[in-house]
Amino acid sequence: MKITILIIAFAGLMIRSAGGQHVSQMMYGGAAEDRLNTIIQTRDGGYLIGGRSQSVGNGRYAHTWILKFDADHRLQWTKTLGNTSAAAHNTNLSQLYEASDGSLYVLVSDINYFTTGEMVSIMYRLEPSDGRIIDHNKLRHAGGNSQGYDFIPRPGGGFLVASYPFVNGAHRAGLFVLDERMQIVQSRYIDDGSRPEGRSLAVLRNGSIVLGCRRHYQANNRRDVSLAVWDAAAQLLETRSYTTDGIETLSKIAALPDGGLLIAGSRGPRAISDVLLIRLDEQLNPVWGRSYTSDSPGEDLANDVVVVEDGEEYIVAGLKAPCGGGRQGNAYLMSILPADGSVNWIKEYGGSRTDQFFAVTATQDGGLLACGAGYTDGATVQDGYVVKTDSRGSVCGSRLTSMSVAVLDFEIVRGGKAADAGFLNQKQDLSEGSLSQMLTLCNHWEEASESVPKVDAGPDTTIVCDSTIRLDGRGDGLLSWAPAAGLSDPRSPDPIAVLKETTTYVLTVTDRVSGCQNSDSVTISVANSFSVDAGPDTSICAGTSLMLRVEEGDEIRWRPSVGLSDPTSATPTVQPEESTRYIVTVSRGLCTGSDTVVVDVTRENTEIVASGGERFEFPDATSVGGMRCDNITLHNLGADTRIIRRVNFAHYQDFSAPHSQFPIEIPGKSSANIRICFHPGAVGNLGDSLHFAFDCGRLTMALKGLAASTRLAGISQCTIPIRVGNDNPPGSALFISSPFPNPTAKQILVAAVLQDARDQALADTEGCLRDIYGRLLRRERFVGSKVATDGALAIASAECRICVEDLPNGLYYLTVHGPAGYYTFPVVVAR
């Protein structure tokens, strides 16, 4: 049943298959008979479809009907041409064309018997945005009627029109040559007494114009296929007819990329005809001729043919109808192989009544678009029928079918003459109609539609350093992978793929019952390289070595091999004699990566010299344990900056260098100071060796200092009274009451006095002796001797003896600890 709505819209089942192809089926129409008989794809990716409709005006006579869709199959606008208010007015759209500037051209046959009694052809130029008429011309014979069937652009500008004029009391095959303004500049017709009809036009590769004709000999009721060949100036060169038994009819001709011509039509009497195809070479001689017959003889028609894939395939569209009752016929698309006319595939489309294709075109996405007329289930009148398929004619509801093929031998007859037809251009009053009301849209066979098979080719994947991968496809039906090269089994859902470069595989699944197809694709990216890091450039001193390092791989190769312990190791030791750039190449499977590292060899340099030469003497120390610091000036005699990061001493006992001054940079031809400190550890002259390290150079100089101290003798002079006080007056600190001792005895006697307002325990006081490195050598606690009271103060005294008998001569530090703090002072042991 039909559903009436106010405006045309897009409906029907639609899916998007792999590669971006839309597939769909749609019905358009109204309460009366409607059909669509020509179709083109526009430059914006959309479609322009034309035909005729009786669902406007008085519903009795047909009017030209045009529908414009965008690239997403959405209806943009509709237009009807013709006088919709006339009592009897028939128009039929014959052909559409889009110019390079986007302008749309339409050829219409106008039959208005009951008003003016004439039959004319009209060319329209339309505005592409909404279909408004920009200009038009009526193409009419001066002495009779004419009807246009086809037009094509003329090389060099203008148009060529195939017509069917009534001249000298009979119909003829006519050719109109129009300029860019649609004005006739030449008109020709063929007069051979056979009532030829000019049905289709083509321009061959050599520039010849070919007019395809139907010829009908009334005397014996014979028909044949006829061609009229004109040069570029519209001068007749020859006519040819091709016949077997006199029952051939031409519907469409198409120029071939190789310079030849393809003819499509039918063969046989009405209602039991076969599809007819003839392929001609550049000289228009038959390469092959074939007839195609249904398994059940009936009316098989080829209404249109299109050459696709640069001539590698011909697509035929038409009607496939068996004799008798029941199903009246189906629309079909048939793929023909050019070499011998054999059938590649055939698909049927339609419902329970007759459906037919009148035109087909290849689309920009690689699919096919066909239009015609058909019935929705239960309908009593035809509607416009549009089917969008993939490249193999698959759409939901399509069915695989077959035809038997027969070889034909042709008789070729030459002859005929051309004359001027005397046609005129006339303007005509136009009344435009609209199909924005009273149209219906039907969902074609919604209940009977076959579901599109599911397919999944798996996720896109990248393989690194490998050549094989197992694909992971899934689908409900017969599976086929493309390209098949390198696959273990192109019909398996999960074949192993062997590839050397990034490849996109398309998995196509075909339903075993309906023949519907669906596709999905997967891209396997191959990464043939990876990053290798040989580390930063570095430098070494001559005669030394270092270890290079790179990540592991299947194979490692260092170049050059000079100075390398192992040129195939990931961690070779290198000791080159001169600066060298090493290149490492790492292989992993199919992949390789490389990197370079420069090892710069630096020779020993002697640019640094010290003021005073190789010896530096400190002045005498003023006291034992005193420390004196002075600067040593270094001069850089070279041009490059040298950096001193540290200094080394031979003994680290009497001399030191503050760490905070490093690193010290000495630019070329300049000087810098290094601070050295002297702290004597014994009586007499003290010395050490100082070493400077810079780059691959080294400087050594001698250091000398003189230690001076007061020698003290006697046990009594080793007694050091120490007062320990708290944080409150009168005593708050420790102090020394005698000079620094220089013990010659075996013991150091330390006497301490504790003065405190509180009663402090003497056990909290002790004496410690440490060497110059802070290591503890001796520790003794003070022993109290008496306690007295002095006013408000509590006074305690104590003493301890620290043995120094087995200590070598040198500098030590005595520390006395008490409740209120501690005090440290140097002690020199000298014998």
C-alpha cells in the first residue's frame, strides 16, 4: 500500500558498505503513473534524475519531472516542466547534461496533440541550485513535427541532438547541431525509406559523430540496427545496418576507450525478445555480437548500457520478464566482460509485479545507480524506481540470476543519403508545474527485504620488524579477501598474510541465498625502521679507553672496527689512536636502525704553569696549630679554556684546598687563582706535593711550610685549669688560663673547676683527645677532689689525666666536655 505525504523525501533501506559506497532502494511517485528514465551524477557528488509524471496537473497526461539529490541522497529540489493546466499535454524528458560551469541542460519531447497538434523538442537550461528555467529553445521542423531522443555535448562547444523528424510525409532519423545558446546551426536527416528513428548519439575517439538508429521496413515488417556516421562538420560519411534475421532494435550506443562502439538493444518480436549487444572496432566492424536469453523465454530488454572501469566492464540495464502470468518481470543489471561478451554477473531487482530499469550510470564511489519504474507491493500504478548498488550490483533485496548467451553473425548493409531538414528555433510560452504536493514515498518491499550480511575485517594493525600476520575476519556468508597475493588462503576468515609494505585488505562477504554483498577493510601497516641510540659524542685522553653502548638486536655491526674490542657487541670497549666517528647498525627482523657517535681523542697538554715555578713556600706559622691561606696563580698559555675540577695532595695532612672554589675555568691566554691553606701538624719544616688535573694534562708542584711553637717542660706546666660555668653569671663559658702545652711527659693533666649556683655532678665532665682527622684516641672522666661553699655559690674542682706515652709526635686536639658546654684546643706532642 502507498503512504501519502506532502513532500518528497528519502526513504528505503540504506547501508554504507566498505569503501564508502551507499546502497539503497527508493520509490517516488504520486496517485498516477510516474517513471524515471534518465540519470546523471553531478559534480557535487549528488544526482540528477529525470522522467515523467502523471501525478500533477489533471492526472491524465504526463509532464517532465526532475529530481535533484545531494551526495548523501537527500532531496534538494524537484521540478516539473510543461503546461499543467492544459487539458491534454504530454512531455517526456529524454536526456540530462551538466556543463562545466554547473549549468543543467534538459532535452524534452513535447506532444500537444489536442491544442496545437504538434510534436516538438525543447532544450532547457536550468539553474542548478533550484531548477529554475534560465533559457530554452523549441527545436521544430519547418514543415512538420519532430521528437528528440538524445543529446550530447559537441566537441568544441554546443550540442548534438538525435531526433525523429517528420519530413516529406514520413519520419526520418535526424541530427541537430546546436551552438552554446541552444540555437540550431545545422540540421540533417537520413532518407532511405525505412522510417529510421535517431535514438542515441556518441562521439568516437577519431572525432566522428555516430547516430544510432532504429529502422523499420513496413513492407515486410523487418527491423535492424543502423548507424549514421558524420564527420566533425556534420557531413555524412556513411550509413551501416547490422542484421541477422531482421528483428533487431537499437536502444543505446556508447563510445569505447579503444575507439570502437558498443550497441545495446533487443532482438526478436515483441514480448519474446532477447537482450542484444554488439561490440564494434574502430572501423565499426563487429568484434562480437551476443544475445542473452532468460531461462524462461519472455521479454528481455537492454534499455541502457554504460562503460565502466576504463572499458574493463560493461553494465547493461533493462527488463527481464518471462512469458505468462504471475510475475510480470524484474529490473536487472548485467555485467559483461569486453573480451568476448561473456557474463560476469547478473542481479535482479523488484517486487511482485513488473519493475524495469531505463537508465544506469557509474558513480564516483565505484558503485552503480539505476532508475526506472516499478510497483510497491499492492500498488496498482507505477512509481519512479531508484536503486543504488555497490560495484557488483549488490543491494538489499537483489537476487543472483542467469541468462544463456548465443553467438550472432551479422550481415552488414551500407547505403542511405543525407539532406537538410530545415528545422527552426522558436521560443515558447512555458508554464512550470511543481510536484511539492500529492506525491507519495514508499518503502520498497520492507517485509521481503534480505538483510545485508555482516562483515568485520578486524582492527587496523601495525607490525614492527616482521613480515607476517594472521588476519582476523568474520562474516556471515562466502568470504573473499583482496588482494589475494601473499595470503595463505584468500577465502579463509583468518589467513596468514606475508607482506613487505603497508597493505589494505578488503574482506567481502556474499550471502549464499540472496547474493547480497558487504565489505569491510583492514590496513596492516609495516614499520621497517626503529630508533637506535649510540649515546652522546664523547672525548677521551690518548691511551685511555671507554665503553660504547647500544640496545641489543638480532645483529649488531660497528664501523669502523679499528680500536674496538668486538665490533659485533652491544657494549664494545674502544681505544682509538685518533678521533673517530663510529657508526652502529642494529637489525631486528625486517628492520634496521643506525646511529653515530664521535669519540674525540685528546693529546696531553702542558699549557698550565704556576707562578713561582714548581715550588710554593708558606711563611712561618705564628703559632702551633695556626692556619695560613694563600693564592697560587695559574696561567693558561694555550688558546682553549681549561677546567680544573679538583686538586690532589700527596699526604692530605698539613695542606688543603677549599672545595667551594671548584670547578675553576681558565680561558685561553688568561690566569686564575687557586687558594691553598697550610695548617702545621708538627714542629719543623712541613711539606707536601700538589697535583692539578685538567683535561688530558697534569701539573705537580711542591709545597713547603714552617711550623713554629713554644716548647714547655715539666709536669706542672701540663696542668690546664678550666672553669666550667652555666648559662648564668658569674660563670658562663670555658676559658684557658695557660698557653698551649707542648707535653714532654707521658700524661696530660687537666684540672677543672666547676662553678655553679646549683649542685652539679662532676660525672658530667670528661676530657677527650682526637687526632687531626677527628678520630677519638683517648677519653677520661674527671674525678672530683673537694666540695666547698663560697657564699651563694657551690664550687667543685676535679682533674683527669690523659696518657700520651705511645702517641707519635704531631698535632692533636683536646676537648673538655662539661654540663654547660665544651671547649677544644690544639696540643702538640714533641719529644
